[in-house]
Amino acid sequence: MKIRAGYDIAFQCYQDTPMVLLLSVHPSRQPDLLTEHRIRLSNGIASNDYLDAFGNICTRLVAPPGLLEIRNDFIIRDSGQPDAVVPDAQQWDVSALPDEALMYLLGSRYCDTEKLSDLAWSLFGGINGGWQRVQAICDYVHSHVEFGYHHARSDRTASEGHAERIGVCRDFAHLAVTLCRCMNIPARYCTGYLGDIGVPKDPAPMDFSAWFEVFLDGRWFAFDARHNHPRIGRIVMARGRDAADVAISTAFGPASLARFTVVTDEVTDADCEKRGLLEAA
């Protein structure tokens, strides 16, 4: 299966503004790219990429005063398979976890584990099996929180989302991540593309999506408390402890969002050829 993805984003800057963008496909998906993947900046603005502490590709630039336009348009190969479901995947004891997974047991900016630990153990302490416990957490978050784009708030923590019972995809992910960590299951926050592939089309404008991954039986599995159903075509851009680690843009100065369009669609070879997008692969 082939997916066309990309974005057209613009910021109005009022002075020279250093910025960091996390808008590249994650290195783990780079081998699946079928066309050039390049962040195009308006007015020939220079940029350079680096890897952050989590292995994400970050783009660093200084935007001059005026309109900064950021675009990308690419084709990527995907298996076309839904998220893996492995009901017998087990939770490992903390003492057996690899060193790199331990950070994903700790509280973080939006995942305030100390405020939800008692709740987590009261709800999920009696559930045996790692997969069953994570699925029970997803079921709980999915039914407890009401989704709505008008509920978006950039500083909402997991405990606040639980109390307010409203949120967007990042709030579902933060709450599920926090409850998993409370139960000693390593969980990390993910952001990327998720199109309406294999599901009814959402009439709302396309956006980037947030989900999470848990470490069970020696590997990471994707879970999604908002949709709570295996989905097709996830394209991860960045992973971290929570949304603070993987913001798509960080401006070190005043910059207001002027335009925001995201594309994530399944395409055929004929579609690609018609658009002149598909390169030899």
C-alpha cells in the first residue's frame, strides 16, 4: 500500500525567530519512503537537521520577520496491515526491563503519575497479563474522556484530563500513558500521521495524530486510546515522554499560526503518476 502524506503550514513571525521543527518522518520509517522527503521553507531560509535525545529528526532554523511557509509532500510505502494485536504479550518485571525503557516508567511534564497512581492500582491492579491490562486502560480512557477539537488545551495534564473528562488525541494518549506507567508498564508518546484508511472518513479537517506505545514481551506495541481500535497506516514522526518532547514546532520568540493543512491519503500508482509524484523505487 502507498500513502501520500504532507503538510502546508505557515507562521507569521514578527522578528528574527529561532525555531525547532519536528516534522520529518521518524528514522525508523525512512526506508519506506518512495519519493523525496524534504521540508521546504519559503524564501530560501537555511536550516539544518539533528537527532534529539529520543532519536527524532529535528530541523533548526531562524525565521525572519514575515510569513514563514513550511511544506512537504511525499509518498511512503506501508504494509497495509492494522496495528498488531498480541493478547498473550506479557508485562516484564521492572528488574528485567532494558535500560532504555526505564525513562518511560517515570512521570513527565504532562504525565503526572503521582496524582493517578492510586486510581490506576484500584482499577487495573487485579488484571493479569500485560496486554489485557493495557487494553483495559485503553477501554477506560476511551469511555471516560469525551473527544472534541473544541476541547483542545495545550497545557492539560493527564490528571486534569481525567478530572475534566474532555480532550483531544494528545489528552487520550497522555492519560493512557500515565496509567500504564503507574502500573509499571513502560509507555511512550507518539505523534505522526494517521489517515482515514479502512474506516469511515472523518469530516473534520485532517490533523496530525497522537497515540502511544507500550513495552511488552521485549518489543513496543502501538495502542490508541482515542480510537481504541487497530488502525492502518500510522506514520510516526516522533516519540518521547509526552507532547512536550515532540512538539511539531517550538518558536523562541513570537510566532502565530497562519495556516495549517495536513494530508494523509491512500493512493494508487495511477494517482501517483497523475500527480508526477512517484519516483522509481
